[in-house]
Amino acid sequence: MRACKYFGTDGIRGKVGGLLITPDFVLKLGFAAGKVLSRCGSREIIIGKDTRISGDMLEAALASGLAAAGLSSSLTGPIPTPGIAYLTRTFRAAAGVVISASHNPFYDNGIKFFSTNGEKLSNEVEDAIECEMDKSLMCVEPASLGRSSHIPDAAWQYIEFCKGTFPAQLTLNTLKIVVDCAHGSTFHIAPNVLEALGATIISIGVTPNGVNINKQCGSTDLCLLQKRVIAENADVGIAYDGDGDRVMMVDHMGYAVDGDQILYLIAREQLRQNLLTGGVVGTLMSNQGLELALNKLRIPFSRAKVGDRHVLEMLNIKGWRIGAENSGHIILLDKTTTGDGIIASLQVLAIMLYSNKSLHDLCGDITLFPQKLVNIPFSGSQNPLDDIHIKLVTAKAKAELQGKGRIMLRTSGTEPLIRIMVEGEDECQVNLISNYISHAVQDVMSSTKTDRDRCKL
């Protein structure tokens, strides 16, 4: 396992003003990345961001660091993460950079990189950037400094790309859609795409003010969307996260449709059209109901570690084209190079039109097991999951499931959280076990904190 100093599962992320997400750190990061990426030939970097209030500050620091290393920055303004992956390929830039903390609250932010071919940077390149971070920051010669400019039509170019992934023979003019953009980077993109394809649109979460991104809206909180779909008598609801690489949906009855269900629908349709290459990739968090439903269709299924980069790695190893996380990262390599919420939702809408069925009816062949997810805030260097008490409690809980469920405990790679997942056939049992384990983890963290406080005395 890599021992990364700065990079996590999805770039570098943290609280603004904390150890990593400061102007000083991002300036050094820009310089270090510039030194490494300058070896790629092109000296242009595409930089995009979401709508967080800290985005402007970090963008200026990052561009300054890159300029000091001799690389020029082309700025897109607010744009979804997959839009940067697309533009990086289109401009044949040395790399693309997104300033975003995805689904996190506004007070977090982060930096994630794409290679010149629109994929997440390799471990080797990230490691090289970390090595450069330990060196002194020194400017190149004045005549070799980089500069910054804006790409005025970046959003339009990405809108046209998204539209191009929708079947040309279809139109959305029969569908009424509520779209929730989470006050994030899809706010001026997704409604334009859907309207241009003919849909009747009701937009929510499209008034970003820098601090309302992901707040009680978007793919991490569907309540507002569910109510609005029912109130508007809409055919479907679509929710993106703050940077647009995740999507969750809501059927006309107000029921949530998650990444596992979306993955199943797309894989089944590709099988029907004889377009499926091999199988599909999920993660350790993917619902067992997804695996059973794919088995009935004789579609091979493999689980990767949690994180879209791990899904992509397994897809490349197996030569398959479709992968997803249940949180809504949907990777369709026949369409693009990374998870793209807008493109994934367009494929589901196309399936609705091809089949002349509602999203609710389309999901009828996949039954998800009851699953409870609990997130517990975590800080400190000592991982409570290493405690023997937690291991014993987890072993006892697994025995109670009698092989008819799954339990997963892990530290998040994107937020300071302990994530607990319990899945089984009986919802009451799932809830009881998740509460039991959660209380055990909190007790261990409390006792550890008490021990630390005693040491200070």
C-alpha cells in the first residue's frame, strides 16, 4: 500500500485553512506539479473549479505556482470535473486540474489532476509531485515564466460534448425532468444540455453563492428533489453532486435510484444491444442485490476497492467498459474517460425512451438488499478500527448475519470520517447491527481521547 503524504483516493482534499488547503501549500503544489508535468511536452495546464467561495483564492495560488515552474494556465471558470477531463484531451494539454471537494461541504476544498489523456494521474506521477514538494520553490528564468488566460467558451464546448453522447435519433421532448445541480458546477451546464435535447426542465440548486454547494441538496440529499418531482408530476428527477461527477436519480413516484441501479440499467441495455464488452465493475460497497441481478443476466461482475480510480484501474485490467460506485460515480469508457454524472443520466433517459417505460418500471428487475451507511467524524493519528474491541464486535456481528449479509468498516479517503456499512436480508437486523458497531466505534474513540488528555496532564 502506498504511503502518501498528501494525495488521497481523489487528489488532495481538506478543510480550507487547514494543513493542506492554504494559498501557501497550493502555490508550492502548483510549482511541484509544474516541474513534473513540464516533462510531458505541452506547457499548458487546464484549470477548472466548482462554485466554492475558496475556489478563486486557490485558483490564483495554483496558477502562480505553475507559472513559476514555466507552465501556462488556461482557466475555464466553474465547470464539472469530467468537463476538465474532456477539455484536457481536446486541448492536448500537459494536464488538467480541478479545484473541488466534490460532495463535501463548502468549507472543504481540494485539488485533483488529470493526465493529458483525461484520466486520473498515475500513482507514479503523484509520487513524483510529492517528492518535488520537499524541494525549495525557485522560479524559472523571467523569460520562461508561464502566464494565465481564460477559455471563454469552455462551458459551451463541454455542453456540446455531452449532447453528442445522446442518441441522435432520440429526443427528450416527451419528458418533464426536475434537475438538482447542488448549487455546484453543473448549474449552468446540465439544464442547458437537457433543454437543448428537448426536455421540459424544472431546475433547482442552480443559484450558487459560494457557501451553499451540496447543502441539503444534490446527490447526497435527495429529499428536496423527491418532493419536487412529486409536486411537479415530473417523469424523473436527476441530482448531481458539487463537481458533477456523481449522479443519483428519482423516479416519478419519488423513489431514489442509486449508482448500483443506474449501473444495472446501463449494463442491461448494452447487453440488449449487443454492445456490452465483458462485464462490469463495482466496489466493495456495491449492493449484493446488484450482483444477483447481474448474475441472472449472466453479466460478469467484479468488485474493486472503494474509489472511482480503483474502479477505472480494474476496468483497464479486464478490458471492460462499464463501472460504478453506488454513490453515483458512473464510468462509461465508451463515452468518456472518467465518471460523468451528466453523461450517465443521459444514458438512463435514453433507455427510458427506447423501452417506453418509466424509471420505476425499469428498476423492477433489481432488488437491493437493505443497507445502512453510518459516517462517524474522526480525527487523530490513531485509527480506532485497529482496536481489538472493534474487531471482536465486528466478528460477532458478522456471525449474527450467518453469511446472509456483509459488514464493511473503513476510513474515508475524502473526508475525516469512519464509514460503516451493514447489509443484509432483514432491515431491522441491519439497523440493530449498524447501531451496535457505531456505538462501539464511538466508545473506542472516546476512550482514546480520554487517554490522550490524561497524557497531557
